[in-house]
Amino acid sequence: MAKLPTVDDVAAVAGVSRQTVSNVLNTPGIVRPATRERVERAIADLGYRPHAAARRLRTRRSSTIGIHLDPYAGGISGVVLDRFVHALAERASERGMRLQLYAARSPAEEIARMGELTDGGEIDAVVITGTFHGDPRTRWLDDHGIPFVSFGRPWGEDDVSSPAHLWVDVDGAAGTRSATEHVLGIAGPRVAFLGWPSGSGTGDDRERGWIEAMAAAGATGRRLACEESVGLARADVAALLADHGDVDGIVCVSDSLAIGAHLAAAAAGRADLPIVGFDNTPAVEAIGLSSVEQLPERVAAGVLELLMGPTGSVVDPRPAAAGAAHVLVEPRLVVR
């Protein structure tokens, strides 16, 4: 078998000391950028991987990021988060990190699990999902000085200019704006929006994109709202088409609601009514509906950049090290 590369091999190729290589691996912030880049290039060229167990003993770090695993919901829900967790695991592995999945049924239970894992030294940082205004998890993590990034913004007025914590999110308004502009262009000015009840940060953000696109086009459309249910969406859209048959198209806050809308349109003899969903799940792909794709792989890359810097291999506890407080990922419209 070929001999595996060592720290000494990396140092020789990069033209630096063994200690400098160790610093790049464990405390990259203290190494000059040009030197760090040279060492990282040597590591990549040689395919060097530090011994995980020895590194944990030496640095007293677990090289592990904790993330909550949502309960199985069935149906078409959870596809985006599943893709996100897979992408995060792959990209974390490339940086010498691992994921620790944990289950919890409530924010309070999740806080308890995070406390157990951090107290036991099992994780160095946390990624939380499904944020909401006044989220107690973010307050707890801040109070305990635990590095974390959320997939989802703090949902306050200062999200972008002065966010309460590091976050990565998908620009929902940009997605529905693009979807609405598409339907306006191919169908007509009477584009309805099928959303969730007001008060959901994510839902309100996606509705804003529809409002902005309609205002820019000088168009008006009806707004419907229902809970996340194919059946409820089907009933609401059936009533809309029965009362207002002049609807030119529908933009939906999720793929579940888009499927319900499509079933209602088909039953009303309007199977060709343009309907756009959000999340681009396999379900809408199978029936040929257009949808906005969130690109969770880019979200995962953004999360690690905020936690570890652009090329770091350890969690940096200083938020400023990432050079930014948030990453907003623009989704893409998939037209079918």
C-alpha cells in the first residue's frame, strides 16, 4: 500500500514548518492568508487527512456539528431539509468535520438535547432549522456562547442590516417574484396567490414577492390562504374557479398547495391552468408543474462558511471571522 501523507510531507511541499501546518489545521485565524493558502493547496494536492482521534485529543474539539433531525412527516414534506442535511454532511466531511443528528419534538426538548451534547463535549457547534420570531433556541445558544448558524433568518426588522445571529436563508420573495413574472408573461394579468395564513415568516416573505411582481406589472389578483394541506388547497381553488373563472394562473407558497390547486383546476376542466409551486419536490416534477427550487446545497455551503470561514477546517467561535453575518441564497425557477 502507498504510504499515507503526513504533516511533515505537507510542510515540505508548502515550504513551512510542521507547526505552521498544525496552526492551519487547528487555528487558521493566526496564520497569514498567503501562507494558509499555500498550506491548504499542499494539503489538497497530497490528499492529506488529519487523524481524527488524535486531533480531538490534542485540540479538545470534537470536530462535530450538531443538527436537529425533524420527525418523519410523510407525504412530500421535508424534502428540502433532507437534501440540506445530506449536502451539509458531504461538505462538512470535505472540511474534516462530522454531523451529529439528534431528535427533539419541541424547542424546549431541543434545548435540552443541545445542552447534553455540548456539556459532554460531543459537538463544537450547532445548526438549527425552522427559525421563528422569538425563537428560544437562539437565545439559549447565545447565552451559552455556543457557535451556531441557523437555516432561516431571525425574522426581525433587522435581519439583514443588524441580524441577531448568523443565518443562511433562501430568498423566498425573489422566488415567488420570478414565478409571478413568469405566469404574467405566459398567461395574463389575473394571477392569484395561494399562501399560508398570515403570520408565518416564510409564508409572508414568499407572498411579498407575488405582491411586488403584481404591483410592478400594474396587475391585480386574488389572494387565498389555507394550512399546508393538499385537500384544503384543492377545496379553496375549486371554490375560486367556480366563482371567478377568469383566473389566468396561480402562484403557490408550497408544492403541496400547488398539487391541490392543480387537482382542482383539472376537475374544473382547466388542467392547463399555469400553476407554480415552491420547493421543486419530486411530486410536482412527476406531474409536470413548474416550481421554485431552494437549492439547499448552496445553503449548506453558506452555513459552513459562516461557521468555519471560506476554507477553514475547524469551527471558529468568532462570528466576525466569516466576514459576514448572513447569506441569502437566491432560488431558481424550474419551468415545465
